[in-house]
Amino acid sequence: MKLIYFLSFIPFIGMLGFLPLANKVEPLVLGMPFIMFWMALWVILTSVVIGVIYKLDPRNKEVNSK
């Protein structure tokens, strides 16, 4: 398995691994409880990580060059 595919574990670890540490109501961030902000942040970061994996994957360069 290629090293770049291990990047896909980052959202899993961030969303579920650190969830017990982020399980708080206070402080409010952008008007949301911290736990809700944490989950919304990781939804966005998951999209970023998947985009990075897509750009770094050499198989996508072969398909896009045709």
C-alpha cells in the first residue's frame, strides 16, 4: 500500500480518536458547542485530505493526461 493512502487515516483519527478529548460544551466556537465545531471542522478537513490524496496519486496523473 502506498504511503499517501495512509493520509486517509488522518480524518478517522481526528474525528474519532480525539473525540473524547473534544467532548465539551464550553467553549462556544462560532456559536456552536465545541463538540459540534470539532465535527464540522473534520468534515471540511476530510475533504481537504482527500483532495491532497487525489493530487498526489500518480494514477490520476495518467488519467488526466489523456
